[in-house]
Amino acid sequence: MAAWDVINATESQRTRFGEIPQYEEGLYDLGNGVYSWMVPNGSWGESNAGLVVGEGESLLVDTLWDLNITAEMLQAMQPITRDAPIKYLVNTHADGDHIWGNQLLAEDEVIMTLACEEEGREMKAAAMAMLGKVGELLERFGSGKVKKIGNYFHNMVAPYDFKGVVFPGATRTFEGEMALEVGGREVRLIEVGPAHTLGDLLVYVPDAKTIFCGDIIFSGGTPVLWAGPVENWLDALEMILDLDVETVVPGHGPVGGKESALRLKEYWEFLQREVGKRFSAGISARDAAYDIALGDDFKIRAWARWDSPERIMTNTHIMYKHLHLQGRTKHVTPAEKLLILSKQALLAYEMPDAPPASTRTL
């Protein structure tokens, strides 16, 4: 982070989960007319966005998880967007923390992959708000495992306000690749999903040697595989490594270089190997996740200290699904997600030293 200056900071003294910030929250100048909105420390909903500025116009990469924090970001960008108004909004994928502020830019051209647009219409902010409310009730009145799951769900979304969120959809969708001209400069949109979600894309700015990766890159945080197969994610990481790129903007965590792609590649290759062994041995996905996450080989790795390492539970379940289907992609239903997240919540309490503390302590 030392290579980039924050030019408009929120001056927050704590992260949204009460942690000590590892870097400042705010707008960073990455050079060459490219900016990133950075939210420490990259946990649930602590997502990044980007701004690419050309002659007299600009492109926004992603919005945030609720309207209030999206409005705060847009206000911080105004000294730049006043002279270069946002013409394009590109969403990297359909998760709410990258798309639920879209309605604040309703007059701009909104671009996403076709799969992202279709998945975005299924994701409901009201359902996320309900998850938090149900979690709070379970936390307050439940006991044992039920209380733990409730605490996890409640605190996962507690910093956010989902009231008033609607998804206006895209004005333009595409499949494969798409090139845009933003005030005289080229921006390339490259579809790499299904991986993290069904419709992931990368936003590549060749003249700045910069790439916005959405949640194909988590830096210092544990990635989560909701779609896959994992081979697609590894292919996307290889693409990032092969491109003429110096600056890599992750969906969560600090800006860096290609080392963030390398670290994530090592994580997925390790998990692919270890999950494959346990699948072949007939161990359940739940037990496989516990065996790997609490094993000595995992504990000595850097990713044992990443944010939310319990996401290995989701990753293992989805990898098992693909192994059963021999690589074919199958949509994960909301009911399946809720069941997996409940198991993930319980694993979090077996990893009490991992951040954020609020999702794993009662």
C-alpha cells in the first residue's frame, strides 16, 4: 500500500467489524488516471471499487453493499467525476457488496455479463436483511450450536443497512470479451466465470497496466467458491499472471501486484489436492473441511491467518459438488447456501484467532 496515496479518506478509526484497520479507508490514486476505493480490512462487505478516468468521462467499477456507503464513495469521487462524469458502470459479479448501490447511478450505462445480470435478479437485499434479523433472534434466544450460528449470521451483516435497495439490472450485457472506449482510452472487459459466481469478469486497463479483479482476487482474505469449477478460477488467475499488469485491484483487501494472484493460486491448488484426497476416501464434505482446516499442514500456511478461513467449508462443499458432477456446473440454491453457511458458522468457532473476531466470539 505504500506505493499509493489516499487522496480522500473517511478517517475511520476502526473497520466495520471493529478491527484495527490495516490501511486507510478511502479513495486511492493509483496513477495514470486510475483510482480505487479501498475498505479495510476486506471482510464481509468490506469491498473495493474502482474509477477509470478518460478525457471528459469515466468508468466506475462496482458499487457497494448498501446505499449509504455507496453514496459516501460517490461523494468522495466528486472532485474527479465533476470534470469527468461517470458514463459507464461495470459490475464484476452479482454479489450484493459489488452491485447493490447501482440504483444511485441509474442514468449511466450499466454493463455486466449476461450471467451476472441473471444472477443479480435472483439476489435479494431483503433476504440478506432477514438473515441478519433471524441471526439476531437465534443469538439472543438460542443456545449451543443454534446460538453460535445466530451470532455468525447477525454479525456478518450487522454493519450494513439494506433498506431501499433495488436491482435495476443492466443496460447492456455481453458474453466473452468486450472493449470500451472511455474518454479516448481502451478498457477491456473479460468474462472469466463461472468461478466465484456465475458471471465474473475482469476489468483490464492496458495503458495503465492495471486490472480490477472483483472477487477473483481476495488479498489477505479467504476466497469463496459459489459457482466454479475451481479450474475456471485457476484459469482466471493464470490470465492475470500472463497479462501486462503491474497493479492488481482485488475485490477485497489491499491493492498490490501479481503476488496476490500467486498466493490465491497456491491456496486453490492446495485445496484442490486435499479435497480430492478426501473425496476419493469417501469422507463427507463437512468432515473434509474440518480435517483440512484444523490440520497441521493448513495451520502452518499463510492462509490460516487470512480473514474468514472458515470459508473452506463452502469451498469444500462446492468442490465436492463438481467432483460428483464430474466438472459440470450446477446452480447452488438458496437453501443449499444457507445449510452450507450454517456449517461454516460452526467451523468459525474452531478458529477463534482468525478475523473478524465478531463472527466467531459470543
